[in-house]
Amino acid sequence: MNEDWSAGYVVETGYTYGCYPELNPVRAALPLLTKGLRAPKIETACELGFGQGCSAAVHAATQPDIEWWGCDFAPAQAVFARDLVAASGAKANFFDDAFDEFAARPGLPEFDFVALHGVWSWVNDDARDKIVAFLRRRLKPGGLVYISYNTQPGWALAGPLRHLMKRHAETLGAPGLGPAANLDAALSTMKRFFDLDPVYSRINSGVTDRLAAVMRQDRAYLVHEYMNRDWVPMWFAEVEARLSSAKLSFAASAYASDHVDELNLSPDMIGFLRELPDPSLRETFRDFAVQAQFRRDYWLRGASALAAADQRRAIRDQRVALARPAAEWPDKARGTYAEMVMGGPAHEAIRDLLADGQPRTIGDIEAAMPEGSTLPQLTTALILLMSQGAVQPAQSAQATARATGTARALNRELARRAAEATDLGFLAAPATGGSVGASRFHQMFWLALQEGGGPREWASFAADRLAQQGQALVVDGAPLGGEAAIAALHGQAVGFADTVLPCWRGLGIA
């Protein structure tokens, strides 16, 4: 590893190939509006430390009204992001810059929206200072920042585990084996150790469960989460203090379920928190109440409160779309404290109106609600559905139409790659300006659909792709080939046509 440019960050192992919904600025308006805050109009946006750039590339391809910029100092990851954007034909400006280099780049605009996913926790104080300086210099007044980070007290158990992993890799690891292999060796030693029932695990009874959960996780994720030189879970107040020098104030959680207190807090706890007069202290007590280990937050540079009438009008103008098939409509929402049943006339009215896949305004949905329903009740129901991935905020019909070509080109590239690997489990959705999860076979069926035909042809296409790669479809532990594989895939293709495809048409994917 070359410490001169990596600054202790793991670069030997590439970051995971994921899309993270909170990075999508289209999602920001509704959480802000529910708090009575004006949502900024976003015309310029950037992602700092975009990893493989999957989210950034999707946003560039699906948001024609937003000029996208971004950086990640790992060159291989910047190349991958650029390749995805080039395949889509969208315009974006992605670079392998460090934060200060990016800030000094000629022609860099001021931004309405800046996003960072996890980066804050994995860099040193000097890099955090550069992030804050970037926000102070490049975020417009009224601009919005999304930042997610590891927080306390949720990492109180994992911190010592991380120390053992890192020390084992540093003292007994072999550099030539790479971070993942050294991590596996450390985890094996730690398991043997905790099996001997040390006093530490007797006092901290949850530590062995935490270690077991860590051992089940993806190794590429674990390397980036635990094995960087710098790793600092921060209290909310510490982050607030740093961001205040960029004139930022906390606006709202970007995580949908956080907006429904009954999911995460007991009635007595809700009452206790509401009695605390200081918002910052309230957030800290809330983090204890839910054992928070990862925060996803919006920060505004100049929060502007809306009059009640303007707030209601803006909420009613927001569009939402079905994000997964109506047949998969959730019956419960699950939080850290409770489950909430999602049945009844109100939820049925929402489901029935969105079942055709077409985006609707919240005002349109309100008009179809049962008599006696209120706008706050509808908003809460929609946020619950968003928390379960059933519904997503949608952009304008005009933006959706203009994004169709670039999104389809990007999806061709994603589906082509998915036919050969399993890393890219998503497609770009013009209606939401973001992504939807997509299994490998559904991506292959979609790719075959672009050439026409029906489920039988899609199944044959998928079977041919598997055969070309020397792979076999496995059913009940037995590999299938030839007509048996096509028959099994045909069943999946029929299900795809009946349930998934109508939803994807509404999202502008098909």
C-alpha cells in the first residue's frame, strides 16, 4: 500500500457494488417537508468518496435536470464509475481526486446537494477538516448535505472487536495475502478466543453475538468497515460541532423509519424525549434509546421554515411510485422497538391507486383516501411504506421522460455485466431518479426483453448465457441443463412477466 496517497485507507480491496437510496436527492424533499422545512431546488450535486460510483452513475443517468460531480481517490473505482456513465451516455464529472484536490478543480460549481456515505467514519481528522472546508466553500446557501456515519453508543461493543481484528492483521498478517485473507485469519483466532469464555464476554454478553454477525458479513464490506487505519464512530454532538463551522444545522433523518417514533420508541420514551428542550441533546438521548450505530442525516446551510399552508401544499405536490410489485405489498413495518400492522382501508387505498405502477402525487392519493383520513395520517403511511421499500418518492413526469434513454443504456450495461457476475444487483429507475433491486435472472430476462419475445425466449436466453459461462442452474441442490434448465427458468420468467414487469414499467425501466 502506498501511504502517500491512500492515507491509511484500504485500497487493495475494492469497495462493494451497491446503490444506497439515501444518496438520491429526489428522496430528500419529503423528509424535510414533514419537519416543516423548505426543500432546496437541486440543480448541481456531488458525491464525495463515491466508492465504485454505482449510486452516482445511476443518478447521473436518471436525473437529467441535475449536473452531477463526484470524486473518489481510488483510481480503479473512479474508472469503474466513469465506465458506467460512459455506457449510459449521460454527462457527469467524476475524478480520482482527494477532497482538497477536488475542491480546487477549475470549473467546479457551487452545489445544491452534497452526499457522503460512510466516508466520514473512515478518514482521519485532517481529511474531515478538508470535507468541512469543501462544504464551507462549495455548498450554496440553502444547500443540503447528506452524511452517514458510524455513531455511538451502537459501536461500543464492536470497537474492541475491531481493535483485535486490526492488531491481529498488523502483527500476524502477511501483506502478500491481502486484507481479506488476513481478516479471515483474525476472525478465526478471535472465535477460538471467545469460545474460551473470557471475563470480557461474560461482562459484555452481547459481544459473542456481535462477532458471529460480523463473521457472516461480506468480506469486501468488512475490510472497508474495519481495517482502515482510521476508524472513528462519533457522537452526534461531535459531528454537529464540526459541521457547524460550515454553517450547517441538523435538519432531519434521511432514514424513513426514523420519522415514525412509534416504530422505534416506547410511548414513555417518546414523551421523555419531547420534554428535552435542546434538539441536539434530544438526538443524543435518542441514539441511546435505539442503540444507534449508523446515522443517516440531512444538514442544511440555512434552514428555512415553511408556513403550515405552504407545507401542506408542498407535501401534496410530491410524487410517489410503487417501488416493488403490488403482490409483495408489506403487511408490517418493523422498527427497533415495535412492529406496526400496515393493513386497513387507508393502506388498501394507497395500494390500489399505485397498483398500476404509475406515479401519483400525494394530493391525488389523498383524494382517494377513506373519509375521515387526514394528510398527516397519509404522510405517515407513505413513510412507513418507504421504510419497507414498497414506495419511493418520484421525480416529475418530464424528468422521467428525458431520463428514459440514458437509463435504458445504463441498464443494458448493468444487465450485460449481471449475466456474467452477481455484484450488480440493481437497475436504474427513471421515475424515481434512483435504483431498484434486481436479481441476476430478472436482469437477464430484462435484457432479453429488449430484443422482444416472451417468457420462453427470455428463459432460453438466460439458459444460453449460463451455458456459455460453464455455469448451471441449481434446483434443490441438483444442477440442471438443456430443456430442464429452460423449463425451470421459464417458470421464473412467467413470474417476472406477471409481477415484476408491471412495476418496472411504471418506474420507466421497461
